[in-house]
Amino acid sequence: DLDAYMNEVRLRPAGRIEPTPTFHSYPTFTYSAANLRSPFSRQVRVDLAGQQRGSRNVKPDPNRVKQYLEGFNIEQFEMVGTISNASGSFALLRGAGGVHRLKVGDYLGRNEGRVVTISESQIEVVEIVPDGAGAWLERPRTLA
């Protein structure tokens, strides 16, 4: 019985195999946006025209003797009052472990911060900071 079935299957016409398809070559794709900004990150706008440029004339004095309060960050100071006497007016700053007395012309902070004016409610300081291009920039700051 099995031999008869096998002979019958062998006598059937052979099936037809389709020819292999012809493949077309496509131009290769090179991903060239790997060094660009990711579309999923927030866009950063840089206004280079409005960026302040430093000056070669403004620079810290390397020969000046540093004052005690220049060893601390300016952010840790807060103004707590003013006092005046015959020699002038002074600002009282709390920070760096105590209350300190400053006058116009004194320095504080790590960025060459010089006290320029003292009023009853605030102290104006001008810091000298690098601009990132090899020059120096005067940056005003107010402590209240």
C-alpha cells in the first residue's frame, strides 16, 4: 500500500519554482546628523551679538595684597546694617563666621569684588571675571 502511494506521488508532475526576483540596488544612506542637536532636547538660544565682551584694559591686580573676605564666596554674605562716624560710613556684612565691617574700596569674594558704593539698604560691588575669550569683564553686583 505504501509502495503504491509512493509510486503515485513520484508520477505526479513536478511543481514549478518561481524564478528569483531581481534586486535593484539603492543608494546607500549615510546618517549625517549625529553631531547636530537632538530634536528631543530643549533648544538653546545663544545671542552672541548681545554677549558682553571683555576688555584687555580691565584685569585683576596680581600685586595687590588680598583681604580676608576675598577667601569666601560672595554669595554667603548678606548686609545687616550700616554705621557711620567721623571717618566715613561702613557696611556691616554677616557671613564667613561673623559680622564684618567694610568701607568703599574694600574687597570681598573670590572674583576681585570691590565695594563701590554703600547705601542704607545695599552695597554695590564690581567683580572682575574672565569673559572666556582671554579678556576680563567688570560685573556689577548688589548685596542687600
